[in-house]
Amino acid sequence: LYAITYRPGDKNQPDKLPFKPIVINKGAGLITITASPSQIKRVQDYIALLQQKIQAQVLIDVNILTITHNNIDTAGVNWAEIYKLGIAGGVGEGGGSLAAMGGNQFSYGINIFSQDLSLNKILEFLNIYGKVSSISNPKVLTLNNQPAIISVGNVLRYIQNSVYQNSTNTAVIQNIGEHFPTVFSGVLLDVTPSIGKDYVILKINPSITKAKDATIENQPNALKSPPNLSTNQLSSIVKLHNHQKVILGGLIHKTQSIIEKKIPILGSIPLLKYLFSYKKSLKQTQEIIIIITPKIITAANGFKEIEYQGREYQRQEGEG
């Protein structure tokens, strides 16, 4: 504010005043400036542009998909193969993966694609690797530089017993109470957009938490003990143009379960049940795919910087 208000060459300068020319009251949200009308007008223009930028909004369109891979030993989706669909990426001239990891044949990580890549083409590509299911398709509207939090999953309750003792002169009174703490199991996505001149910077923090025992995910009653959980996390900052897509992959988890099938009555008779029932161990490899598309709803018109002579003066002083 000093550099904007008091330019070199202005007749009114802060060193000529016996008090502070700019006073900021954070509690009341007030700025008091002692300056000429032209100087105050410069500050008003700057604050107006700043408010316009702060009030800009971004629609975060998210598609959360899961792939049950045909190959349980897979290293993830090879996103380099998606360019065979004739889609150009958004990184560089030819597109490509912004950050990739993996083996010789598979690469996964964070990929940016242009607006031409439709969701149907993504699903067509992912079906090559296995069965694709849509977990959720939320759309969240948030202000510039404000987080959008999306959670999809289950809240697991478990029983926790507490013992309270009260001592008196004659006896000790013991009370037992039950509490039901909760833990979250599912996909938690934290996205914070920051709007620039013609782009959006996204701070993305996805976290996927799963119970190691898949059978407890849909239990109707509270669990007797806290569940064991596994967590996959990823944190990244990407720069996108409006309506571009960023795809996050490689969040893989493996599950193992036992399926038991039997013929009614005969499958429960001792000795005979081995002839009319069977158990099968099932192993699955699932990968979570998160597709994020930012859309600027209220763009701040004229994201131009305030050019003032004070900045140039400081630069010239540095050179001298």
C-alpha cells in the first residue's frame, strides 16, 4: 500500500507527516490512509481489483472411478496408451504426463489433458484394464483460494468402554459407560483453486482409507474394536487452463476375501458338506482414478497488475 499510494515524485510523501499515514485495523477490517485524493483513488482501484479476484468462483467437477484390474499383479494404468485415442495432452506441445512413476510398461501418477478428452473416451480406455465403476460425481462450487472438501465413503463406529470411579467415605462407586467413536473409510479429496489471468492452480490432496477387512465396511452394528485401516495419500499442485482435466491414478490397493457357496441343507450336513459346498479365496486389485475439471464461473475481469512507479523506482535503486 505504501508503494501504491506514495509514488516517487508525488508532492505528498509519508516522511513529511508527524504520524503514520496508513493504519490497518484488522479486527474492524478498516484501512485509514492520509493522502491526496489522487493517491487514495489509486488504492481504491487496487482494492477493487483485489476484491474482484477474491470473489471469483470455481466449479470443481470431480469424477471418482474404481477399476478392478483383470491382472492382480498390475502396476496400474499405462496412461501413455491414452494418446492412441487421438487426444493431445496439456503439458507441453505434444502433451504428456506431468508426474509419472512405474515400471518399464506401466506409468501412473498425475496426467493433464485438454478439453477435448471426454469422460466416455476415458471410460472406453479404462475398460481395457478391467471392470470400471463410478463411485461418485460431485460438483462443488468454491471461492478463489478457498478449499473444496469432498468425502465419499463410510463412517465406521466401534464400541469403547469407559470406567468411572467415585470414592466416598464408606464405599467406592464404579460406573461403566459406552462411547461410540468413529473413523472414516473411503475417499477424501481436498482441492483448493487459485485463479490466475487465464489459468487455475489446483492444490490437490486426495486420501483413500480402507478397512483391511472388507467385510466390516457394511456392518449394521457398531464394531467391537477399532478397525485396522490402510491409507493411500497423494499431494500435488498443478496448473491448468479453464476446462482442462487432470487425472490422478496409481492409488492401488489389494483385497483378499473368502467366498463360501453351498447347496441348501446338503451343504450343512457333516461329512456330506464337503461334497456339496466349497470355499474360494478371491484376490482383487483395485485402483482409484480421480478426474478433476476446474471451471471458472465468475472470472475477475481485468486481472491486470497495478503498475506503479514505486516498484520501478525500487528496481532502479537496486541496479544502482
